[in-house]
Amino acid sequence: MSKGISKRARFLGVDVGTSGLRIAALDAQGDCLFLDKADWPNPGPADGHEQDPMAWWQAFDRLMGRLGDDGQLSDLHALAFAGTSGTVLTVSADGAPEGPALMYDNPAGDDQLAALRQLDIDRNAQLAALARWRHLVEQRGQTGLPVSQADWFLWRLTGRHVSDSNNALKWGFDAVDERWPAAIAERFGQQLPEVRRPGTPVGPIDGAFCARWQLPVATRVVTGTTDSMAALWASGARAEGDGVSSLGSTLALKLISQHPVFDIASGVYSHRFGERFAVSGASNSGGRVLAQFFARAELERLSATIDPERPDTLGYWPLPGRGERFPIVAPAMAPRLTPRPDDPAAFLAGLLRGIARIEAQGYRRFAQLGASPVRRVYSAGGGAHNAVFRQIRAHALGVPVMLAERTEAAWGAARLAQRGADAP
């Protein structure tokens, strides 16, 4: 729930997740006034691979109505949306969804990928969302226009079929040349959205919604981004060479680079990030491995006994099961977790040093592919708060390691709203 505030929101960021909405409000100086949320208890089928878009909208409408009734939106200038990358739906001319949205992890569309790969486009092009849309057309007979999760909210508020270059990446959009590849444009161009950079003004919110939620009539919507890119905007990373390591169940890396790099074999790709690029890659290693051996309280207790300056003598490659995708591509690789010391603290130290070594190799792999060298790393995710682990990682990386300023995707979307509001 939102807390009492003394200043009104100027910029709003909305993160449309898999379990609910998260909203962050910033004041004129960019400071966070409040965070709020609205969960949906039953958005779709039990397997989670499809969701009802109207459940998203109803949660958003209720939350905006409550904030408006509280007088917290009467000075709003702009808002932006972040959505799950690769989530797809089709809509009719009035913006009504034709059916459930296929979520980012829905295997539907895998049957379309092979055909799309035959098009004359860069082999590194991301096509998962485009394939899900083609599944909706060819297998379910849907004829409406395709949108991502964030695009749909923008459409409903402005009536514009516009996307951002981050969400459009998995539709095959060329983030470097900032255009649809010719083969995609020729085949699907009449149905695909106009694409702009994240944080670009699109237009004012429909007057009916301004009245409904008590917004100023000049409130505008700006193009949003994906949830992971919104988290990058929230982190504090801004300069070339800034990395962001998300230490969740897996290890996900992002690096702000002057040059984009792509390597489809290892899942390395690049988003637009202002005038630069955000290079991304993810290892299967991470917190899920630690959870197999240690409870959270035990992790904290044992970590306090570890000397972060001691060298790594065990050479672990911690994996939760068979297979690694980055910084090396090894589908059959087994976890390397031997020899195992009798001392649980020594075993934990080996795991932490192994993950840190993978992280360091990941940033080196980016550089080998042509990205800027890492200069400092911001940490997000549950593992970021382990001070000993941060010291181990700093030693392995050879650069400063610090906590991210913020981790909420809604906060990053709000920063994009502020960026768009400041645009001419």
C-alpha cells in the first residue's frame, strides 16, 4: 500500500509483472515518493503460460483510481510501462485483446521459429516474440495487431500502436540500425508497431482516463522498456563500463557498452540504453545452487567466518544441474563441486568463489566479443547483500563492487517517464 506523502507524484513507472503490478512515483527532483502494488489472484490458466490481459488492466485501473481518489496524481506529468520481455497478445482496432496473452516462457511458437529463421535476417536476431505472434495467427486464427505487454497499456491509454526498441528486440527489431530488418518489414510490416527508443514521448493520455483517475489533461505516456532493462535504469549504472550483476536463482549480467555485441549461441544480445548499449548474458549458476546445500540463515552465519582474501583452491563451477549457457556454451556440462571439504564454511567459500569466477569470466566474454571493459559493478538480487560475497567478487573481478541504488523495475520505468517528460 502507498504511504502518506507530502508531495504529489510527477512521474509514474508501472511494472507489469507475472503476478501483479508495481508502481513507483517520483517527485520533480526524481526522488521516490512511494511504491505501491496490485496483485492479481487468478490472471489465467494454472500453468502460468497464458494470462488474461483484462486482469492486468483491472488491477491497473483499480490502483490508479485509488491513487487518484487520494489526490496523489493531480500533478502527474508522464508515465511509462515496463513489461515482461517476450509476452505477446493480439488486439482489435479498439485495443480489446483477442484472447489470452502468451507469456514470455510459453513454448508456443517454437514450431514457427524454424520457418522464421529461414528469412534473410541476421542469425543473431531475437525472434521468440515474433514466433509467438505467428503461432496466434496460424494456430489460433487471430487476426488482430500484435503487441507486447507494455505496448498494450500504451495503446489503451493513447490509441497508438507504438513499441520501444527494447521490447521490440524479441520481435526481430534491429536495435543497432534501429529499424525492422527488410525481410521482416516486407512480410509483416503493415501489422508491426512503430518503434521508438525507450523514454520517447508518444502522446497524451485519453481524456476519459484523465477524468477517471483525476490526472492533468496534459499527462503524457512515453515509451517503456522490458522489466530487466527497467531494473538497469533503476540500478544507478549510467556510464560506459558499468556492469550490473543480478544474483538471483541464476546469475544475470548486464554491461553498458559503447558497442553492441551479439552471440546467439550463448544468449548474448544487446539492447539500446540511451546512446549506448546494454549487453546481456546469463549463467545457469547462481543462488539456486547455494539453496541446494544451505538454508538462508546458515548462509549468513557461515559467510561471516570466510576470509574473502584467500585464493580459490577448489575450482568449482557451481551448477544446479547439467548444462551451462554462458560464459561458455556447454549443454552437457555437469556441475563441478568436488573435492568437498568437511568444513561447511570452506565448502560455501568454494561455491561463492566459483560463482565469482563465472561472473568475472562473463564480463571478460563480453569484452572478447567487442564490448567495453567492465569498470565497476552494481549488485542486485538476494546475493547482493552478502558483504563477504561482494568482497570475493571484487577480488575476482578486479573492479569495485557495490549495491545497486534501487532494484525495482517500476522505479526504472519512472525514470524513463521523467526522461520522456524532459524531452522536447
